[in-house]
Amino acid sequence: MQQDKQLMDSLLENQKTVNYISEEDLNPESNQITEIRVVNAKYKVYAIILIILATIVGTTYLPDAKAKYDGAIAAHQNKEAQLANLKQTFSQYSQIETARKQVDTEKVTNNIIRCVNDSSKDEKDECINKIFSWDLAILSWQLNTVVSYLQMGTLDSEKMKIDEKKVLKNLDRYLTRNTPGEALSVQNGTIWGIQIWEPKVVKHIEVWEGNEKRSFNLNSAPIEAEIVFENKDDLITFVDNIEQYIITEKEDRILYTIDEVSYDIMQYDEKQSTKVSLTAYYFK
């Protein structure tokens, strides 16, 4: 009995000191496979998240970024085109300025007046082209502007807002004459009445002459005239004198535009009293 008790105690003591072997220790590859599966699952989750983020970025932000990029490229190209146009315009104006400095102003002005007043419509362009040398040919396309400038004078008066005496002289001596400026010329119309309305400022102009700046106004004054024409040819001559004639006496010049003519074209071969609405332009 005593011997059996000692044997039991010995077995219990040995059990405390024995290292038990678990199932994982017997099969280490199983634990490794489990860890690999966990890692692979994590990477799959990360990949899915990245795909979702890429899809969101691609559908939300990339189109806007592409549109902004294309807009920036288009704006840059537009600026380059504007710069090229400015360079071309600057070159043209440089040529005009160079040509202007070479011009004998008085001589060219007299030649232009001669071509405008003495040449027929078919001969006028050829006459003008002969005035300008090759270097000044760039000015010829501005003929209408040049003619308008030469027709313009001043209507300042010390006692009145506008020089009405000059307007009357201009109409009677030049515009209603078959040969403007000749006192003995046959009249193309007879003035029955003139009404001049209040002048107004059309535009304020500032120009530089060297280092000095000049300021002046472009003014306009409405004018209504009642003129009797014998026939349509006299009316046409009157209109041509306004649009196609430059008065040689500088102090008598006035630039007009025709606003309205009340003329019965069906009675073109009869004497008619015609109302002519004009606008006179002048610097002040």
C-alpha cells in the first residue's frame, strides 16, 4: 500500500514537469498557411479600396482637371494670337508714322484736293495713287477719312454758339453751285430757308504732339435747309458737292453728313421744294 502511494506521487510529479506538445507544434505549416491567408485578405481589401478611390477620382476630379488644362491651353493660344496681331498692327503703324514724317503735307494736301475736285469717279483712284510713292501707298486706302478731315473746319463764333454766317456762305457759294467756289457759276438750287439747331459735343479728343498733349471736342450741329431744285440733276450735283468736293479756301470748309432728303422721285423732272436735313461737324 505504501509502495502504491509512492508510485502515484511520482507520476503526479512527472506530469508537472512534462512539456505537452500542441497540435500547432505538431503541424507548423498549418499556422503559416493561416497567417498567409490573413495577409492576402488584407491586401485584397486594400486593393478594393484603392480601386474605389481611383474610380471616384477618375470620375469626379479628372474631368474638371482636364477641362481646366484645356482651358489654360486655349487661353495661352489666344494670348499668343493677340500678341501676334498687336505686333502686326504696331508694324503697320510704324510704317505709317515713318511715311508721315516723309510727307510734304501741303503738297500732298493740294494734290488730294485736285484729284477729288477735278477728276471723275473713274479717274479719282488712279489720280490718288499717283500722289503717293510706294512707301506712302499704305495711306491711300484711308482716302475717305483724309477727305473728311480736309472738309472739316471750325464754326466758332465770338457772339453766337455757332458761326451761322459761315454756314450760309458755305451753302450759297459752294454747295448750291454747279462749279463750287465760282461766283458766276450757275446755281443748282435756291435756298429758301435755313434753321440751325443747338450744337452738342460728340466726342472729347486728346492727342499728343511731341511732348505736348492737345485736348479738343468734336462737335455737331443739326441743320435743316429748304432748297428748291429744278430737277433731279441739280439735286445730285448738290449731294456730290457735299460728299465729293473739298473747298479750296480752308476757312470756308464745313464737313456735313446728309441725314434726310424729302424729294419726290416720281416728279424728278419738275421743280421741287426739298427739305434737306444735314449735320455739320467741327472741332472746338
